[in-house]
Amino acid sequence: MEGLLEAFYASRDTYVSVYLGLLRYAAPLLAVFLLVRCAKPLLTFRREPEIWAWLNLPGDNQIPITHWENVIGRSKSCDVTINFPTVSRNHAVLTRYDDGSWTITDAGSKDGVQVNGDPVQISVIREKDVISIGGVDMRLQPITAKQEQRQAELRTKAASGWDSVGNLLVLTLLQCLMVLGYLLAGNREDFMTILQGFGGIMICQWALLIFYLIIRRTSFEVETLAFFLCTVGMAAIASVKPGETVKQLIAMALGVVTFLAVGWSLRDLERAKIVRYLAVVAGVGFLVITLLFGREYYGAKNWLVIGGMSLQPSELSKLCFVYAGASTMDRIMNKRNIILFIAYSVVICGFLALMNDFGTALIFFCAFLVIAYLRSGNMGTIALAVTALGFAGVLALKIAPHALKRFAVWRHVWEDPFGGGYQQTQAMISIAAGGLLGLGPDRGRLQKVFAADSDIVFATVSEEWGLILAVITVLCIVVFGLFAIRTASVTRSSFYAIGGCTAASILVIQTILNCLGTVDVLPFTGVTFPFLSNGGTSMIGAWGLLGFVKAADTRQNASFAVRFTGGGRDSDE
């Protein structure tokens, strides 16, 4: 290998200009093609409701039950609306479990719930039981096993295995072109570590796809986009800190393991509830440990240093926060449960404030707003929370000098280009220099600026690979968000809907803060770009959040979080 490299580097100058010129056009074209191929099935699939039972009312009226958790009441926003004056607005919750059993839970109604004439708070429902809600009698008729199997067969199919293989071949071609670009333009002593970084991503992505095909899961669009983002991030690290490519590769591999672990935990809602309790404790524990033993960098005490390795536990707390916020509908209707979650959110944001990590606190608060809206649907509550944030923000600026300094320079970076506005002015100059197609790998000047591979990574990608490819990385995150919204309306449990939408919201919010902070549209918070920025805990957390988005996918043979039975179809039995 050394001999081949010696011969190559001796004559490489004759190839560099021609190849890099071609690469500047090939990279964005392949990226656009890959984005379209992956985004189309995620954003255009047919969203048909699944029927899990029928609710038989007097007068031969039948109401289809299309979710595992259904609010029954007089309100038009309920899943099952019964327009009768004795029925409360949100009267009861009808719930299906993984084993196919059903329960009815009183949601704090005025007249209560009766089963076979007996008042109940929560009760198992059998097919011939008479349920009385506000004096209205009804019977539940679950679908048969044969009907359930037929329904699974008729669900929207995910992309075929060959489509997933084709997408990954396109991504692999892009990765190979990037590696060759660094071989031509980069330093010889760094090439082997760069090769290990890109080669490791290729091995991970193909190993995961093969695993999917073995368990007969054919949808790989979400994962392909995530690996594409990791590839672009690896390119930024290869230019700025080539010695850290292997470390980032290890973090990505751990992230994929976390992604699979989240999916496994969500295969069984009862198991997910147990994991949720553990996550609640872990989320606070990570922050407490950081507060006690963490080190302060640039005004924020949000790093743990263990054996020369730096960790940012607040990134993992995001994953725990999603677990804490996601909940089944019967618990959402319990006011005590909502109050406990609000208290938990206050504790989390309080610890982050004590650590002076206001960028992360803002992300948690936005995630709280998403969860609060999905749980209540009450915009008044959201407006009140936003007002409280305004007062808290003013207080934070009074007690945190480094935060005040960042706000003071916001929209005024050109007035202090060698001081507080240095990173952003250099980032904007580099974005302009890169143009639409970029200068080529390892040819940018921004790599010499602090945090070029993390806080301002968007500018590094723009300078070396062009604004087109940088915008595509943003659109990949947008696709995750839109996909989560589309799946929320047909997902089986509120646990999946809240978890998927909240996780996607965190990814989108981080991307907005990172990119718009880089170009001085928003205050510079120093938050990471998911999958793209250099940082082990950030990478692990991003993959874990993606696991929630994937788990909400109800397309046939798409998500590993949906149980599989024989006959080539998905099932949850």
C-alpha cells in the first residue's frame, strides 16, 4: 500500500485539477438524486387508517376504532365523538395492548364509566361486555386474527429491498468519490485515517442494510439519509481534524446501536413504559453528574472529561426527555401525570441554566412545547409557556455574562469581526467563497477557525463542497420532520406519535439554531448540527432520536419496531 501511495503522490498533480473539477459537479448531483430517491416514498406514501375494532352503538350504528388509544367523548377533537349531553367532553380512553386485549379507562368524567352495570376506573373489556358512557350503552367488537392479517397485507408497502440497495449504491459511489478527492488534494500522512473513517461508514451502512433484509425489513430511506449526513460530516472532519475521523466513526457505530436499542424498546409498549421510567431518572442523573463534576468551557459547564475523552451528557438527556414526554393516552388524560411532566421539564431546564448551557435549554424548552401541544392541543397553554420563556430569558441574560455577550454581538458581528463576531464573519466569508459548487476537499480556509467541524460546520461544508450540498443536508433533516408529521396521524399509539414528532422537532430545531446562528440570523448558541457536527455524544443522541422517528412508521415491512410474523407481513401479535 505504501509503495502504491508513493507512486501515486509522485504524479498526482497532473490529475488533481481535472478530477476536483469533476467532483465539484458530481457530488451535488449525486446528493440531489439521493435526496429525491429517499424523500419521495417518505413524503408521498398513502396514509390509510388501520381498523382494530368496531364500537357498536344503539340503532345498529358502528364506529371504527382506528388507533390503539382512543379518546371517547362529546368533543369534536375526540377519536370517537358521541354527541350526547350526559357524555363529558373527554369521557374515557379505550386502549388496545400488544397482546390484543382492550381496556376502558375513566378520564375524570362527571358521570363515570360502567362495565356490565358496575362503575369502573379502569377495566378489561371483552367482546360481549356492555360499556356505559354517560348513559349510552355500547359493545366493543375487535377484528379477528384473519382480518388483522388481511389488513396487514393491504397496508402501504415500503420501498423494495432493491430500491434500498440502489440508494445505498449511490451513496457508496459518492463516498468513494470523496475519498478519492482527499487522496488527490489532501495530505499524504492523513489519508489512511481518512480512508478508515469513510470506509467504516460504508461497512456500517451495508451491515445495517443486510441486517434489515435478514429480518425482512426493506425500508432504508431514513437510515440512508442519516448515513449521508454522517458522510458529509466525516468530510468536514477530514479537512479540519483528520486525526479524529476514527473517533467519530466509533461514535457513529455506537449511535447505530442506540438507534436499534430504541427501536427494540418500542416494539412492546409495556416495555417502553419501563424504559421510560429509567430514562426519566437517567435524564436528571446525566445533568446532576455534569453539574457536580463537569468542566466549564467558554462559559458553559456542560462537559465531562474521562480519561482524556470529552463527553457532553446533555446530548443524551435529550433522548431521555423524549422518553419522559412520550406517553399513552390513558396517562395523558390524567392531570397528575401532566403536572409531573411539567415539573420534570422545569427541573431539566433549571439544571441546564445552572450549567449556563442556554442553547441546550432552549432546545429542551422547544421540545417541551411540542409535547405540551401534542398532549393537550391547547394553544393558550403554549402561549403562556412562551411568555414564561421570555421572562426567563431576560433573567438569564442578567445573570449569565457569556450569554449576554452572544446576544450583544447578534446582528452586529461585522462591527467586531476580530472579536465576538470572528467565527460568524469568517463563516459567511467562506460560504460566499465556496459558491454553489465549493472549492474542493481540503481547499477551504475556514478549517483553521475554531469549531469549524462543529458549531460552524455548515459553513465548512458550504466552502469546500458548495452551498447546494450544504442545503441538501438541511433538507434531509426537514424530511425527517415532515415524515414524523405524516406518520403521526396514522400511528397506533400516542407514545409513537409524541415520541416521533418530538424527536424530529429536536433535530430540526438544532439544525435551525446551528445554521441560522452561523450566518447571524439568530444568536450564535453553539449547538451542534445533528449527524454532521464532530462530537461523540451528539452523534449518539442524534441516532437515538432517529429511532423514535423510525418506530412511528406503520408502512408494511418498514419499521423494525413493528413485530413480524410469518407469511411475509408485519403484525403486532
